[in-house]
Amino acid sequence: MLHAGSVASMQEAVDLTDPDAPDRARLIALDGLATVQMLEGAYADAERTAAEALSIDGPARHDQHRHSAINTYAIALISHGREEEGLALMREARSPDQHQIDLRYFINHSNELDVTGDFSGAVAVATEGMERARAAGREWGFATMLIGNAVWPLIHLGRVAEAEQLLGRPRPIGSISGSHQMHLQMLESFLPAWHGQVDEAIRKLSLLEALMHSPQRQYRMQYAHAMTLLHLWAGRPEAVPELVAPIWAERERHKGPHLWELAHLTAWAHRESGAATPVSKRVLRDIPPTRVARSWQLLIDAETADDLPGWEAAKALTPQLGIPAWISPHVEVQIVRKLLVSGERQAAAADRLGEALERAGDLGLVPLIGRLEGLRSRAGLAPRAGSPPALLTPRESEVMALVAEGRTNREVAEALFISSKTASVHLTNIMAKLNVRSRGRAAAVARERGLI
């Protein structure tokens, strides 16, 4: 487990070996040093150290420390913008005959695919890794860590029901280390916000603020990103500067795609309240190149200019381009807002608003559904003719239909091949959306609104 002083301790281990007669002992020490340098975000140092480890002749090709050094070297390359090269090298680090090496490959590869915007690839690799871990009898360690690696890209894809189902799997206390456990708790705390319980998500996530002090920089970034997004969904952009300042202060220790995404959230906060200072063009130029940079730049430009052409240019951004699924309805909210402000395009605004509600409804993204409904109400727009109700997700509609038949949570779970806990979560979300407190009232309101 990484802790304060890890780099110094590993450097001492390296210093005890002979650089003029490098052997396996030096390989092991260099591999350990490169790993902790990488986890602390010292990617340039990690790249140099891993490269030295890989230059040592002698150890067998499938030595676990050599494969570990390949993983670290690949991650360092990706952090410097050499994404394709790093991902290709990482695939060389597989070793199907050695479980420990192979499972680390799945953990690192799925994480880096998510970082570089290949969300579907990240889910596929994490899922394969979970199956491999179970087959190797390592379900409660590696497989649990891979759940976290699958959940975040599933959220990016808008596949929230699958993410909730994964997180609902039982896992014994102590199966993984503290930071990894807190990471899963962070994801569990974030998900209720998707269903409209934003303040509750903020309350739960604030209890995990220790992640902002984790020696593993990736967890600091994910916590800052999740909390920033929640405060923006809650309409509190003034909370953003305090959340993002620590990340920008140590930006050289974070990966480019993460920094671009945080730069967009910072620009969003500035547009809404002027609370956060936009990231300067000089700082953006210093971020390592990445395939998602142009997409995030389009969004930053749209937030900064806040005009209709800018938002229209950003509307084509999708998860296939490395942009999270919630971005599309966010952009549609801004397009509808600008159309309404013009005062001359009410019909166009009504049509676009209906389309945006359908998209947000398909995702079950209640915070943005609420914003769109608020725009419609304030503008006095009637629902588009023939617009289907878009309040419940397809899975929630299935759950609600079974509840309306009088089924228990257990019976709902058995019918839909999900856990009872997942069925309960769906029902809780449904009642929050319908603003009711009982199963019977939820069924009645769902029927009144034509949702089932």
C-alpha cells in the first residue's frame, strides 16, 4: 500500500543494489520505485526508472517484475500523451500463465482505456478481468478492484443500471485496501445524484473527503471531479473553486484527459456565477496532448463564449468521442436556454426541448431533466405533441410495472434477474422522481402519467 515516504524507501532499496552489475535484485527494486513514483503522479521519474528496469538483461521474459515495469512504463507514456504507444505496450504486459501479472494487466489496462476515453473498451477489459480473477480464485481482491474500474466508464456511457448492479455485489470487509474501498464507496455515493438525489450524494461524498489526501493522485482527481459535478448539478457553482484549486496546484501530477475534463467543469462554474477563474490558455497548452483534447476544447469554448453557435458546435460530442454521456443533454440545456433568451425562436426551442427531454429521459438523468422542465415551465412552453413520458428509464419502467402488479422486491428481482438490493434501489429512485412515499402511490401516479 502506498504511504508517505514510499518513494524514499524504495529509492533506498535501489541504492543498495549495484548499478554497474545490475541483477534481478536491482530489477525488483527499480520496479518497486517506478510503481510508487507512478502512483504519486511523478510520471517522468516513473518513465525513467521503469526504462532502466527494462534495460536489465537476464531475467526471464515472464518475470513478474519485468511485466510490472512494462505496465508502469506504458502508463507513463500515456500520461505524456503517447496514448497509442502506451496502450499497445501495455498489451504486451499480459501473462496468462501468471495470475498476479495478468490481473494487474487487467486493472491497469481498463483504467487507462477509461482515462483515454475508450469507455466501452474499459468496461470490456474490466469485465474480462473479473472473470479471470474469479477463475483464479482471486474474486475478493482483484475482482473487487476491477468493479471500480468498470463502474466509472459505465457511468460515462450512461449505463447506470449496470453500474448499480455491479456495485450491489456482496464484498467482504477488508477484501481490498483502504483507498480502493473508499473509491467504491465514492462511486456508490455518487450514483443517487443521477436519479435526482444530488444533495444526499453530496452529503455522503463529503464523508469521504480523505480521498483528496490519498497518496494515489487518481483518487484525488476522481473525488474532485465527482464533487464538482454534483455541486454544478445542484446549482451551486460557487463551491467549485475550493474543490478544484488543489488539483490545479499539482496539475503536473495528473493525466491530461482528467485535466481537460476538470477545465471544462471550471469553465462551466465561471459561466454560471463567475465563481471560478477559467483555466488560462497557457495552462491548457501545457497539458499533455490527448485524443479527447479537441472535444473538451469545444466544450470549454462553448462555456466561455456562451453563444448559440458555440453550443451547436458542441452538440455532436458523444461517449464514442471520449466524452461522458451526460454532456449531450447538458449541451442541449444550454441550446434551449439560448433559443429562449433570443425571444424569437419559441417553436424551435420547444422542439429542441422535447428532444433533449427524451435523451435525458433515456439516460434517466434526473438533474438535467429537472433543468429542462424548469426551462419549459418558465418559458410557458407546452409539451411537444406526441412526446412520450421520459421520466423513468426503461429498467425503472419494468420495475414499476411489476410493482404495480403487487410484486414484492424479491419477486421483482427474480423476474428481472437482478438482486433484491438493486430492485430496492430502483424503487427508491422511482419514488423520488414521482415525489411519493409509498409503493401504492407510486403505482397510481405512474398510471396517471402514462408511465406504465
